[in-house]
Amino acid sequence: MSAITGEQAISTQRSGLAGRISDFFWKHPHVFLAVMLAPPLLWLGIIYLGSLLALLLQSFFSIDDYSGLVNYEFTLATYGQLLNETNLDIIIRTVCMAAIVTLFSALIAFPIAYYAARYARGKWKALFYLGVMLPLWSSYLVKIYAWKLILAKEGILTWLLTKLNLLWLLDAWLSLPVIGGNSLSVSYTGTFIVFVYVWMPFMILPIQASLERVPVNLIEASSDLGSTPQQTFRHVLFPLALPGIVAGSIFTFSLTLGDYIIPQIIGSSRLFIGQAVYAQQGTAGNIPLAAAFTVVPIVIMGLYLWAARRMGAFDAL
Amino acid sequence: MTAAVLFENVSRHFGAVRAVDAVDLAVAEGEFFAMLGPSGSGKTTCLRLMAGFEQPTGGHIEIFGETAEGVPPYRRNVNTVFQDYALFPHLSILDNVAYGLMVKGVAREERRKAAEDALAMVKLPGYGTRRPGQLSGGQRQRVALARALVNKPKVLLLDEPLGALDLKLREQMQEELKTLQKSLGITFVFVTHDQGEALSMADRIAVFNEGRIQQLGTPEDVYKRPKTRFVADFVGSSNILQPEFVTQLGAGRQLASLRPEAIELTGKKDGQLSLSGIVLSRSFLGASNRITVDVSGTKLHVTSPAASPVPEEGSKVTLSFAPADLHLMEAV
């Protein structure tokens, strides 16, 4: 008998608990799957969805204006309040900002992601990942305050433009209505720049992943069939990258809808949804209205995904 | 007549790697031209040079008399059937086939009609609404063919189009491709590593090795009169006879090739050369038997029809063949 093959054709069961568990799971793969999935499902089902439902429930209560206490009777009054002029203003402002941030993020992210997916190899690819991820490693607050310094009137940007004799350009921009202001750090433009900067990795990575999955020979086939590069982009590359763009836009859009720190530090003092939620549940103590505000992003994201699906964004999946 | 595709001293080097090295060839119009060789021999790079996916690092390429180097793929009236079909996964079969016409601005109804006709031509009528993912490998292959042919290309390039199909389907497609090529009269340039496929389908074959053409000729030429040891070995199987052995047969001191099916075991006839040897092994191949014979230290393979008697292993046999079948080759 050779030393390599064992004495028997079938070896005896491993002794001990571990061996018995292995055998048991091998015989019952569904039990194994259930054991693996139970904790995350419990988390999602109870902690996450449960609290979301509780939140939704809250939005159907109202607050007693006189006592400031929550009145636990179902009413649509809070939603009526949500749609008054001030609050609608906040919603429109936030949604517009989120839409513009998403659009520009996608425009900036696509070429970067395309380069990374198509051309970067070896150490350049590593450098790409590092470059994209590095901003995520430092504190969010540090980055925002750094931007405050960059964008401030006494900041480096003003200094640089002065040196280049281009300050008039900045002044012209700042004199524009709505998007302008006293300085970039107190204008919507500033808020926009920081949003785009902070969410950029969340747009680049999904687009890069989707572009990576587009086989090179599809691009070649398109070109072979007479497509100019623009046509290939429009008919092949863009539709196939669309799931990635949609995934990225879900990140940038919903993160902008919910953020309450960036507009507080950089921008005009006008409120965004996140700030409104923060103020309502904190100082104002109006939990029902805060809950109603948080329903807005959920509804908008739902509509967005539905529209994306209708437009065939997920056909290539 | 101008050649459909003309290569003059064409090279494509990737750094130190000479994928294609000083290749000359001329594909005639309406011809079924095969480029045969092992992987890495430069045949696919040659095809990509014709399609425009690669640009030559040296030499000159013409397609129907027009200079092709520097011309992007989308301006060449040449279409490719890709090895793994490269169908667009997000488009229906009909839109896939109509793609070339769509980007050229052909009206919707017209391109729909043309695409349906093309699908009917490859025997997939009514498959237009499906997605590539819903088709089998053989069906996808046909769609890829329809997608290329609907553009009425001047030259159709096929990059190992049958490589992923199983044997039965392969043989069927070989016949269909040949018939299609004859009826359409389009020049086909076909890349394959399967010598049987090249021999059965092509009007002419270019045998590639290490970036160069070893031999260019009709299938019969290449099979019966291989120029080099590589061609003799790669195209079919052959007994390569060393110069010393060849001199014993009364020929010059040259390398020679002797096809296994040219050797008979039925005894010497008039005008034939003969050798005697001992049977080493034999194997049954279905339509024939393959017998290995040791002739004073040189192993020779003999293919004998299944109907003829098979000698026992270790028995003494007489091998005989016509002198014309002993094909002398250049060195190497």
C-alpha cells in the first residue's frame, strides 16, 4: 500500500463537535444557509425596517401646538404642514441641489471611471483605487472645514485668482442671483462644490465596476459595424454603463438629500431637508414633522428607481 | 484584378514580440481564404489588421486597392464575426442584426426588413424579439453572421467562428458557411487553428507560424506538398523522415514527409518503394486503424482502412508506397 493513498476508500468521520457539525451542514445545506442569513435578516427585518416603519408611523401623528406634546391620533395634518410654503421651499431646494450634484458627479466620474476600467493596469490601477478611496479615509468634518478655508473670502482660491488677475471672474460669478453670494463659502455654489467632492467616490466606483464588465470586443464590434466613437458611446457603452451610473446616482442623490452638515457649514443659511429634520427633532421637538421630512427622500428615491427601471436602466443586468 | 486584401511586407510588433512579421499575401475577390496556425502564430493579428483593430508597425495594407493603414474600423467596408460573437446583450436579436444599418442612418422600416431577411438567411426567422442571452451558442453564431452580412461587406472576416461549437454543429456550420459564401460571392477570410476545417472549407490556405506565413496555397498543395517540416506536422499528421533515412530510399539528402494514408500494408506492388518493420502499436479510429511501425529505429505511422486486416503487435510487416508520395521538403 502506498503512503500517499489512505488505508480506506472512505475515511471515518472526523471526531469531535467540529466534524459532526461539518457533516451535518453538508447533509443539510439549507440549514446552513438559514444559519448564515438569520442574523443579517433579523437585523434588516427588525432593527432596520422596524425603525423605518416606526418613523413612518410617527409622520401620521401630529404635535399639539400649545403643549408641544405629540398627539397620538392618526392625521394628515403633519403632511399638510410639510407642504406649506417654507417647508416646500426646503424640499425643492434640496431636490434641485441633489439633482445637480448627481448630474455633475456623473459627468466628472465617467471619464475617470472609463480610464480606470479600460486603460489603467497594474500599479496605475492601484493608484486609481488609492486616489479615489483616500478622501474617504479622512474625517468628513475635517474635509468640510478644509473646504471652508479654501472657499472663504480670505481663502486660497481667492488668493490664487488674485495672483492670476482673475478675481473679476469669481466676483462676476458671485454676483449672479441664487447661486452667488458674499463668498463661495456662503453660496450655493460652495455647497455644490463640496457635495460633489465628498460624494465623488460613490459615483466613480459603481461606474468603474460597470464599465469593467463591458467586454472590449463589444466596443470593437460596434466600431466594426460602422459606429463612430460617439455612436459607440451612445448605443453601446452608455447603455451598458447605465446600471452603474444609476447605482452611483442613488448614492449621490440620497446622500445629498439626507446630509445636514455640509449645508450648515458651507452655504447660505437657508435650510436643506437634513437640517430641517435635525432642527425639527431636536430644538423644535416636532418628531412628526421630522418624520414627515424623512419620508420625502424615500418617496423621491422610490420614484427615481421606478423611472430608471421604466427607462430600461437595468436591462443590461 | 485588384486583390480584396493585399499585405505588403506587413509587420505588427508589440514591443519585442513580433506578432506579425513581414507578411505578404493577396486575397483574391470572392475567395474563401483561410489563415491557419497554432495560437500565437499571428493569424488573428492579421485578421485584426484587416478589420482595423490593429495598425501595422510596418508595411502596407490595401483593401480593394485602397490604402487601409490609418483608416479606423468604422470606415472600412469589412465586417467581422467574432470568436465569442460579441453580440450586444442589451439589444434584441433584431436590433443586434440591424445595428450596422442603424448607425449608418438607414430608415427604421428598411433596416427592420433587411435584418429579418438576414435572420431568415441564417435560418433564424422570427427570433428577432429575443435577447442574445436566450439563444444557444450555435444560434448566437448565426446571429453574429447575420449581423455582419446584413451590411453587405466587401470582405467578411471570421475569427475562429466555430471554435466554441460542438463537433456535429461545427460540421453543419462548415457546410453552411461554404454554401453561403458561394451564393453571396463575398470574400471570406477565415481564421482557424483546426486544419481539418481549413482544408475542407478554404479555396486557399495560409499556414502561419511565429508571425510568418510558412506556406500559402490550395488545400491540396498544402497537404500534399508541405514546404516545411512545420506545415507537414501541423496540417494533418505526417511522418517526417530525416535526411539520412531519405537517402536510404534512393532520394536526395533532404527532409521528407510521408502521409500515413499513403502507406500500404498489403505488400509491394510494381513501381512502389518498400520498407519492412515491426508493428509497435495499433489503435482503432473508427473509419480507419492507426498502426505504428518501427523501421530500423524510425517510427512510422500508417493509416489503414478499417476494412483491411490489422497486423498483430510485434509482427513483421512490409510497408509500401508510391515514390511520388515521398515529398521532399526544404530544410527546417
